[in-house]
Amino acid sequence: MAQDEEVTEIENDSTEAEIIAQEEEFEEQEDLAFIDSVETANAKGDTIKTYTDLPVGFDTQMDSLLNEYYQSVIVQPKKRKCVSDSIGVGCSDEVYIARLQKIPAIMELAFNPIVKKHIELYVLKRRKQVENMLGIGEYYFPIFEQELEAARLPLELKYLPVIESALNPLAFSRAGASGLWQFMYGTGKLYGLEGNSLVDDRRDPIKATHAAVRFLGDLYKIYGDWSLVIAAYNCGPGNVNKAIKRANGKKDYWAIYPYLPLETRGYVPAFIAATYAMTYYKEHNICPAKMQIPVLCDTIRLNERIHLEQIAQVLKIDIKLLRSLNPQYRKDIIPGNGQVYTLCLPQKSIGKFIDMKDSIIAYKADSFALNRAVVLPAKADPYYRGMRGGAVGKGIYVVKKGDSLSSIAKRRRVSVAKLKQWNNLKSDKIRAGQRLRIK
């Protein structure tokens, strides 16, 4: 896109309008951790001091969460053919530029000091995390590639979740974004991702990837430039449109860079750096970690309520593995109830599950059924004076206007003394609506 192209109005399309409305909830975040400050010139030639932030997936505040997740999916073999160096070595600018240019990508992978800082954050400072992501990527990248290829979008977009979530499907941002692709709740709903107390489809690798690919495709229809697309993916079309206007209509990411929210200024550089690191990890002596998630998996469609623990215990599958394969189930419960949900299992366990499905559902059903279908309340003493409302049971009489103890006793063929004794009455006074024991 030419830098001097005029800003055009977005077509009045309901989908695009909804995208903008949903994504405008993103605001500039001033409290992020910054790598460095960079001086740039705006359209008028004025010097502006701007900042680039750490990639979201590398935010130090996420370290404990990421490490916990990585420990659940990464195994540490005693002997490894490939061992990463503990300290990496940087390259010259010329080497970085040459390598970026050799990557077979549709998207522009430009180089500058900002991109360089992000590259060296990956290959020098966070080498262990890159090692883990490379290992987990063996499972996730084929999923991303399949959806991107089907939609004819650039395959390098598969690295977007690297900077969004560090390939952690349970990642949850301070702004409320969730999953590998970090969908906000409203945007997820717009693209068909279910969200309730038991299910969060934003965590579902397949459903969320399908939704993200649709979202990216819709953004490309708006901008026609992939750098602007991924910038809008991060901060919303509203913020990108405002930045374009402030840059005198220039539709170029690096031209609107100073006018973007702080987080987004580091977003495209982080994407370029992630693409570099995932491509040239061998040149920096980084080895993919060994993961325990099986690459060969398959899904089953279910409409019955079932707990992952039932599956794990009957099929002898590690519950942590089941959770890793099915991160969308917040409480380990597949709701069922007539609605179809998917269950992802190692391919070798599919046949066994089909054969033992009824036994799995019945296994400790009472223990795993957290919600009771029918519950009868405990029977309180209906003659307690403070009791109000409720059905009148056998042996109970509701006093009507004009009734007296003597008239009730006569009709029920009991004595007034008995009525007073059964109902703990001190006098003969009664009132309409009062419940009395009559037997």
C-alpha cells in the first residue's frame, strides 16, 4: 500500500462494523514493561520519543503461568541428541537482514533497531521459552497451517499465537483476552465461540484457530495490508484508523507507528522477531523441547455429559494430558445435554473410547454429577409459627375468614384443647391464613 494513499472510509458492512465496535474496547496501556525508547520523526518532521514493549507472550508477569503449563506438556528425556546452548550469540545487522529476506513469506519482514531488539529478546534472553514453544509448536503449528491454507492466508500467520499467548491455550490477559489467539469475549462471540461457566471455546485450539483465520481475513478486506491487519488484530480497527488519520492518511505500519497504542508499537516487531526465531532457531543453537502431547490425535463428537476424570480413569490416560488436549473445558466437564461437543483424544485411544463409551459415562456417575437433576427440599415443621407459603399437606388446615377454634374443632371432630396443644397456642385467637395441625 502506498504511504501517501488517502484514508478511505470503511464500507458499511455489518460484519466490519461489528468488528470495529467489538475491538474498540482496547485502550492504550501505559503500564506495560518496555524494552527501550526509540526516537522517531512524525509526518511533520518532529522528533517523537516512543517505546516498544515486551511481546505479550514474553511478559515477565506470565512466567509462572507459562512455566506451570510447559511443565505439564514438556518431558525432559535423560539423553537428548540436541542440547541448547545456555548463552546465545547475536548476529550482525547484515546477517539478520539477509536471513529475514530469505524467509518465504508474503508478509513484509522489515528490519530496524526495534525489530532487532525483539529478535535478540527471543534468541538471547528467552531461549528456554523459545525451546518450549518449538516443542509445543509441533502439535499446534499443523493445526494453524491447515486453517490458514484452507482460507488462502499467509502461512507465516501461524506465528501470531507465539506473541499472543506463547502457545499457551490457558493464557488469560489483563484485558480479559483468552486462549492461543487471545480473543476478547465479545469478539469470540461474534465469531461463534461459545463461552459459559463450563466451556470457553476461545481455548479450543481448532475452533479458536478457525475463528481467528476468519477474523484475520475480514481485517484484510478492510486494510489490504498484512502489517496493518495484525496491528488491528492487537488493538482493534478503531485505533488503527485513528493512527492512519493522525499520520495524514498514510496506510503503512511504520508511518503510523508513533500514533498507535504502546502495546501495538511492539506487536509487529515482535511478530517479525517470532517468525525469525521460529525459522532460524538452529542457527542460534536452540533445540525444540520434547513434548508429551501426541502429535497424532483425533476428535469425537459427544452430546452426553461426561467428566474428563471418568475418561482418564477408565482409559488409563493422564488427566493432565486430557486437559492439555481439551483446554476449552474449564471444570473438566463436557456439558452434553443434547448439544454436541468435541473430545480430543490420542489416536490410539479413539477405538477404546468408542467401545467403552457407555461404561465411561456410567463410571462413578453419582460422584462426578455435580448438579442434581431433581432435588426435593427438606421437610420443615409445617406448624412452625414463622412458616409462610408452600403447599398444604395432609393434616394441615389453613384458617379462613370467620373460622374459630371451636368451629374448626367441631368440623374435624377434635377438642379445642387438642388443637391448642398441637399448635402450641396460648389462647383461642387465630387469624385468616394461619396453618393449623388438625391431626
